[in-house]
Amino acid sequence: MRPCGGAGADPADAFAEVYRRHREAVYAYLYSRCRDHDLSEDLTSETFVRALRGFDRYVARDRPIRAWLYTIARNLLTDEMKSARSKRRAPLPESADEISFVSRDPGPAELLCAKHVRELVRASVARLGKEQARCIALRFLEECSVAETSVAMRRSAGAVRALQNRGIHRLRELVTTCALAP
């Protein structure tokens, strides 16, 4: 069964009708998910390019053509978000030795600031509970995996992840509070 038109309908005319009927809905669908006009326009165009490529193979069984278009649009948006997320990621250092709070040629002010940051983090870790501090130290200072940390702490991997998460949130609160204090 053809999505539009009768048995003798021209495929180009049928697709043009699909485009006219559904372009706004596909755009609105995409925009409601990403809130970016330009990206929504680009993905709407790409949705119809892909739909045109597969239009001859499309068979309207129990699904309306709009559902098929939404599926294409959703897949494109998902791919775009994955791609954007990977583009935003900064590479992580290979070891703790590579982490530096100063540039290659630091000035006196930068050295003083880096020293202050290290002291602030060290003091904040000391204010964590014993188990949280140990978990943070194992995971980030000694670079142990979750599995290694769970063995060392005699806890399940899930418990280590939860402890680490709570420790990081508490550490963020402590560092922020200490940094803002006069």
C-alpha cells in the first residue's frame, strides 16, 4: 500500500505531499527535544533526505508515515547528541602526575593559587567521613578501579560507587564553602 496517492501516483508527487503534510510536525518534534532552531532545521532536512531514499521501500502497515518520519528524526537526533557529547569531552590525564593546576611557565600568582587549591582540596578531603575519604583516596589518588576499591574496602562495587558519589558531592560542598569563606 502506498503512503499517499493511488496506484498510478507519481512517487515524486507522493513524496512532495508527505513533505508538505509532515515537515512542520517533524520540525516541532525535533525542536521540542533539542531547543535549537538551526539544529532542528538541519535534522528536519536530513530526516526527509533519508525518508526520500527509503520511500520506495516504505510500506504503511499498521504505522502511519508520521511515525516512520519521527523514528528517522529520533535516530538522527540521538546520533547528533552522542556526537556532540563526544566532541565536548576533554581528554582525561593518564595519571595523577599529569594533573596540574598551573601552566608550564607559572608566575608567582599562579603558583600561589595552585598551592591554595591543593591545600583546600586536602583540607576538604580530611573533613569527609572516614569511609568517604578512604574511597576518594583509593579511587582518585591511588587510581584504583571500582573493583579494586571494593576489595580493599570489603564492600560491593555498587556500595563503592554510591560511597564515591556521596563523597564527591560532599567534597564539592566543602570546597565551595571553604572557597567562599573569608
